[in-house]
Amino acid sequence: MISRIFGLLRDVVVAALFGAGWKTDAFWIAYRIPNMLRRFLAEGSLTISFVPVFTQYLQKKSKQEALELASIVFTILSITLVLVTLLGILLSPFIVGVIAPGFIKEAEQFNLAVFLNRLMFPYIFFVALLALCMGILNAFRHFAAPALSPVMLNIAMIGAAFTLRDCFAEPITALAIGVIIGGALQLAMQWPFLVKFGVKLKLKVDLQHPGIRKIGILLVPAIFTASVNTVNVFVGSILASLLPSGSITYLFYADRVMELPVGVFAIALGTATLPSFSRHAADNNVDELKSSISFSLRLMLFLIIPASFALMALSQPIIFVLFQRGAFDPQAAILTSQALVFYTLGLWAFSVHRIFISSFYSLQDSKWPMKAAIISFVVNLIASLALMYPMKHNGLALASSLAVMSNVIILAWVLKKKIGKFVDKAFCVSLSKTILSSIIMLLSIMLVDHYISWNMMSEFVDKLLYLVISISVGASVFFISAYLLGSREIHALVNLVKKRLSSP
């Protein structure tokens, strides 16, 4: 939550200082390339392929053998990253041209995007090694340092935006410098915790190691899956570059707000469940695995469904309060809030997808996530092409939601075939109570608006007050409704708080 809040603060600063125009479009396209590689590794193929095998070594063999495997992966990954970084810098004009073909006809914008991309490409070296460190620490049940590391990136970018923007002919270059500094700080933050757990990564090459082969078997389909997901995002960027100026930035900021609950709940819960799921799978305890999946889904939806209702109901106040200032004008805020609504339609699927991915990789099955990703890519492409002109950037946001929904439906069906029914009547009852509580919450937000009408032209303090009151009333009504309806999740939370308060 802290890292996501700092991420939003970073975006607020960038919006205020640089606005929404062709220069910010150039920066976000340039940043998106190494950032997609980050997702590809840190939240994608490397971590989810490494953790199940590393956990199996810790469970079935010894810590020494597990750490030897980690050193081999570290060495191979480092060599690969140096080559990828150099290749990325060399091919930046080609990459930017493919991802944002609409920039080609604007020489100044294209050249700026290429320059920024080359400057930021080494970020992938730091963040991919961070992914390996994250996998090791997660397997040892340590989550704080990896989860907090993005704070360092956001602080570096905010600091660079304020202190370095006057040092360059093109002020937005300061943000790229902040990205590189932030990447190095993120990686450095992990080393003290690795040492605490006795992890000393050494240079060692052994391509014949059985653990490397296991990781490779999972990694190849995972890379393909991550590639498809990355291409999905890039297709959105390509199509958005063909729409009116600012479309890329509207989509970026809307996606950033939507990712706040995804990061706080979905990625956090998905990261924490992968080692647990992997241990159950390593012990061949299917019943415990199903129980853990069911609990994770129930908890996820209890948090995500009300968040979805609130984001859609308060999309405009949220965007105005967060971003509408300085160079980011009211029209940009309105267009961004529209995109947020269409992204939020798929928020539940974006969140549940993370749990299903952890489930499949704990079973060391990376093929079905790959197949589902291919189908969702086709859905996204067809929907994007069909919706982008009648709905502009909103059509691209809706297409993204439809694509991830199709992905989740496929994975849910296949997982049931693999391990049997993993949701029961109690799950359905819990889901019904969550939805009903969310509807009651929505009515309370509408009631607030009846007495304190939203006015986009009012002063910032009035907008902030409206948003705080709406969120406070909505959250209170949701939790009270859930408690009165007998929701197991809220009662468990209340009992936990009581236990904490009563303990000495």
C-alpha cells in the first residue's frame, strides 16, 4: 500500500509539472518498454518459475543446495541482462517505431522517445536482479523489503523531477535519470535482507543442474505467456498513438489508479500465496491447496468488489483530486476518469487472475496460463480494433477488461479440471454478501452526492472534502453492512483486531 501511494504521488507530481501532451506521451512510451520488461520478470515469468522450484529444494533437499541453485540462476541472469540491455539501447529506434508508430511522423517526438528509452534501458538490469532477490526472500517468507522497493523508485523519480528538471534542455529527461537511480536503489535495498537469511549469491555456471532444467521447463511457456501479455499492452500503446494527442497519457493515469487496489490487494496476495501454494503442491496436499485457493479468492473479492464499485462511482472526483492541477487541465481529467471506469469493469478479473496464476505455477504447470494468454490476446486485439474509433481511448480500456475476463474464465475452468471443485457453497454465500454490501455502499455514496453535489469547477479543498466524505461514508457503510450480514471475512477481521487489542 505504501509503495502504491508513493506511486500515485509520483504521478501527481509528473502530471502537475509536465501535464498531458506529446512530451509526456514520449516519456511514458519510453518508460513503458523497460517497465514492461520489469513486469515480464519481476511480476511475471522469472519469479513464478523460480519460486516453486526453489521452495521444493528448501522443502525436499537442503538450504545449501537451494542457495547453490540461486547462485547459478543469478549468474546466468546477469550475463543475459547485460546482453539484453546493450541490445535494447542499440535497437531503441526500431522498438519505439514498432510500439508507437504514430510518433514516426513527428520527428521531434520520436527522437525524444528514443533518447529517453536509451537512457532508461539499463533499469531492466537492476529490476530483473531484484526479481530474483524477491523470489528468494519470498520463499523464506519475507515480503516486506521486496514490496517496499518500488518506494525507492518513486522517491527517486519525484526527487529528480523537482531537482533536476532545470539541468537539461528537455526537462522531462530528469524523470529518466530518476528511473535509473531508483532501479539501483531498489536492488541495493534487498542485499541486507539476503545476508540476514544467509544468502550469498556467487558467480557459478552449470547449465546441466537439474534445478535449472526444472526452472527452464516452467520458464519457456512463462516467457511466452509474459510476451503475449506484454504484446497486449504494446498493442494498446500502438493503437493509442493513432488516436488524438494525450490518449496514451489518459490511459496511463487511469491504469495507474486502477492498479492501486490491484497492487495493494491482488499482487500482494498473489505474491504471498505462491510460496504457500508451492509448499502444498510439493507435499501433494491437494485438499489444503484447494482450501488455500478458495480462501484467497474469497478474501480477494471481499476487498476488490467494493473497491470496483467505489472507483466507478467516484472516478471523476478521484482523477480531479489526484491529477487536475498545473499543466493537467480539467478536460484531461474528464477523459482520464472515463478510461478509469472502463478499466475498473475488469478489476475483479485482473485481481483474481493473479491467484489463478500462482495456483498453476505452484502445480508447475505453465502451459495453460500460456494458452489462456494467447486467447485473451486475440480477444483484446479484436475488441480494441472494434472499439477504438467509436469509443476512442475508452474502447482500448474496455478491450483490456474484456481480455482479462476471458483469461480468468479459461483458467478457472481448467483449474477445476486439474484439482477438482475449489469453491463451495460457503464461497458463493460469501460472494453474495460482499456484492450486497457493495450495492448498499454504492447507494450511500449516491446519497452523499445528493446532499453534497460534485462540482468539478470548485476549489481543490472542496473537491478533496467531497472525496474524503464519500470514501469515508462508503467504506463505513460497506463494513457495517458486511458485519450485519454475517460476512465471514469481516468477522474474522474484527476477531483479529480484538485479539491484537487484548494481547499484552
